[in-house]
Amino acid sequence: MDGVGATHTHPGWRNFAAFPLTAVPPDRYEITFNDVPINARVAFRINDQNFCDQNPTGAVLRNVSANDVELVQNTTTPGNGDEPGFAFMVSASGRVTQ
């Protein structure tokens, strides 16, 4: 659990580097990216120590959205081996599809 650190994301379009999420009380985290590739399938992972009871690496499995569209865990991402992640596409207008 301590190895997860602060809640963060690993966006594939940024080579899966770690970026901290901002806490939005009482129970949400968020981040804004202005460089998500348009009309291309992209993947990312979120790690949160609160998910260590469901995944030993803290990879988040549910309750994730992009532009108010709820995403489902539908891909794997590199980490400590393959870790669960999310994939989606975004249009030039900001419409998100899975």
C-alpha cells in the first residue's frame, strides 16, 4: 500500500509517466489533459492506495470517467507487469467513446 504513493495516473500518450491527480473533496480526484490525441485510441491507468484490497498495485478498476463519460476497465497497461487500465477515444469536439 505504501508503494502506491499519492493517487496518480499513467497516460499512454505520455509514455505512461506518472502524473498526480488533484483531490476534489469529499471523494473524487481529477486531472485535465489538453494533449490527448484526437480520434485515436488511447490508454491510461490510475493507481490509488485505496484499491490495494482489489489489486495489489492499487490499479483502479472502476468509477473512472473522462469528460463525464463513465469508462470501464478494458485494457492493460505497462507497470509491475500488465496492470488493468482504461482505453477511450476523444473527438475534436471532446466527445468520448470507448
